[in-house]
Amino acid sequence: VQLQASGGGLVQAGGSLRLSCAVSGLTFGNSAIAWFRQAPGKEREVVARFPIGRSNYTTYADFVKGRFTISRDTAKNALYLQMNSLNTEDTAVYYCNIGGHWGQGTQVTVSS
């Protein structure tokens, strides 16, 4: 099982980034699908998720509601996170997680 996250980088406040997570070795099935993030000195926290992989129902952390959108492409076996209106508090390493399997993380840095 391999989850490869990409798309992070340096962006100015107010900007946008789209993260991708390429998945190999498993399919989404009914497993929970999620993006997490971990800022320096803080615990890893969930950002957005499909609680049940096959369902289109999504949940978001309050601090990203209206700004971030999680999506998936089952044909490509990929997970995405569109991040708009970024602010400096969004600076963190972002991780994808499917059924308990973690990707390696991609760094997002938002400058003021």
C-alpha cells in the first residue's frame, strides 16, 4: 500500500493550492478517506474526510469550512484537497489517510 501526497508548496495568504494523493495497493471501498495536517508543535488534526469511502457525504473541520474541498477520483484512485483563501494558520504538513494507511505528507507554507 502506498499513498503519495503532492501539490504542497509556498503560497501567499489568500492564495490557493490543490493537493493530490495518489493511491496504489488498495481501493477506496468503504474505508474512511481523509486529509489531516500537522503544524509545528501541534498534534495532527483532521481537515476533511469522507467518513465512508463510497459515500459522497463529507465532513470538514470548522477552521476550513467554506475554503477547502475534498474530492476523489475512483477511476484514478486519487484523492484531492482544494484549498482556497489560505492563511498563515494553514501552514502545516498535510497527510492523506485511507483506511488507516498514511501518506508521507506534503508541506504547505502560507506567507503573510
